[in-house]
Amino acid sequence: MPLRPNRIGWFFAAGLSLEFGKIQTMSVQPVTPELRQWIIEQATAGQPPEAVLQSMLTSGWNEDVAVQALEDTLREHLAERARAVVLPPAVPVPEPLAEGARTRLWAGDREVTVVTSLHNPRVVVFANLISDEECDEIIALARTRLARSETVQTDTGSSEVNDARTSQGMFFDRGEHPVCARVEARMAALMHWPLENGEGLQVLRYGPGAEYKPHYDYFDPAQPGTPSILKRGGQRVASLVCYLNTPAQGGNTVFPDVQLDVAPVKGNAVFFSYDRPHASTRSLHGGAPVIEGEKWVATKWVREGRFV
Ligand code: PD2
Ligand code: ZN
């Protein structure tokens, strides 16, 4: 069978340093992982396909089998590389400052102050989003239902206790208490995003030393459990982390890609969005350890579509 360099030849033009491997003479000729690796190394080194094929033939390979092995190996390798470099498509995300930069925003029933606005990653810090009384009421309602925080396991779709998260937490259902419903309506107005696309509020309590190691809030598309999670409204596209108290020391929300630290202040909130489930959004963030006192937050995650 003739080799078809038009189908595989271009791959060999990549041109790194040449490192010629040796292959075994085989009578049964299975395409082993070692052979695949060797073919990829030759291709990456810029070896022309004819030379690779010739080496295989010299080593005793049947021509049809050798051509098939070359084509299959390179097709798989190219597909893997393409998956790694192609970004997931961007989707619309909430934008609190859609009407342009301003200092004060009307969020349905309350005026909120814009403290900081960063464009890449998209981060907005607000003051005065939640009143002191609302913060205290949410803490009181959540306190009796706290359990060691779980993280959604995107490999299985279930929730598990995770060492990266040493806080305690609970979820309210959307609209579960009047205070939740009031604050959620305000958040929807602030973000210009449908209330129905929001998950229920999650409340976290961090004691001294507790932290939330840097992570992304979107679900990793490469994980097998993600398709089942996405059935409930699609991807998460934004987070609004609201501070329900002011810790005595520590507990900043940090964005390591841009060295941004947001200080937790009672009633304030940090909003950030991510238009694709990819590190290019620079939405990596974490909760730095609480040094003294405790830290309480309520997080609203919003999805692309209606969260059911
Ligand atoms: O409590 C925080 O600062 C924090 C940090 C990172 C909260 C979250 N992530 C979250 O709720 O996703
Ligand atoms: Zn987070």
C-alpha cells in the first residue's frame, strides 16, 4: 500500500531536534505503546514520513500494518493536541456595569457602591450590598445547619469533603426564607441576570486557620461528571461572594493570576465572571486563611440558564 504523505506528511514538518529511535523486529507486529511513542517522537523531531516508514520496514514491519500504525497514531495524537489548544466557546455573562462605569448602582431595593472594577479578569467589588441586619439573620439561619464543606466532584458529579476547603457550609434553597428571597432579588437586579439562573445561596463559615485553596468555580469540561451537573442550567458563569461579617484578621478573597486581594468587609461583596470554563478567564480565586476570629460568606453562583 503506498504511503499517503498528504494525509500525514504535514505533521512531520513540525521540526524539532532529530532523535532517531530503534524499533523491534516483530513477527506478530502489535502496535505497542512504545511504538506509538516512537512514531510521535519521530514526527515531533521533523522526520519525514518516508524515513519513519522505511525504518519500520527495515525493522521487519509489514508495509500495510506500518502505514496503518503511522496514520492511526498521528491522527490520535493530533486530536489530543487540538483538544488541548482549542478554547471552549465564550458565552454571555452577567455584567453589573453594563450601563457604563459608575460609583453607585441601584439594585432594585438598595443603592450599592462600586469600590473596584477590574476588566481582566472581570472582577467588581461592591460595598453596601447586604445590610448588617440581613447579614446577621442569614448567619443565624445558617448556623444550625453547618456541616464540613463539600466540593462538587466533577469526576462523579457527587459532593465530597475536600481538604482544599476547611470551612463549614450549607446551602439554602432559592427563596427559602424571606431574607434569602429579598437578597437574591437584589443580586439578580445588580447582575442583570435572571433570578431563576441562580443556585441557592451557599453559606460558609471559616474558623481560625481555615481557608479555601485557589480554584475555579466553573465545572471542568474534561471531567466525566460534568455533563450531568450541566443538566441543571448549564455552566456557572459568575460568582458573587458576599461577606456576612468582618474577620478580625485574614480571610481575603485572592485572585492569584493578577495578585488581587479583596478584604472581607461585612455587607460588601466581590463579583467575578468567567465567559468560558477555561483558565484563560484568569478567574482562579481562593479564600486566604483566617488568621484571627471567624469569617462568614454567602455565595451566589449563577448559571447560563435556569437552575432547576
Ligand atoms: O470565602 C471566600 O473568600 C471564597 C473564596 C473562594 C469563596 C469562594 N471561593 C466560593 O464560595 O466559591
Ligand atoms: Zn470559589
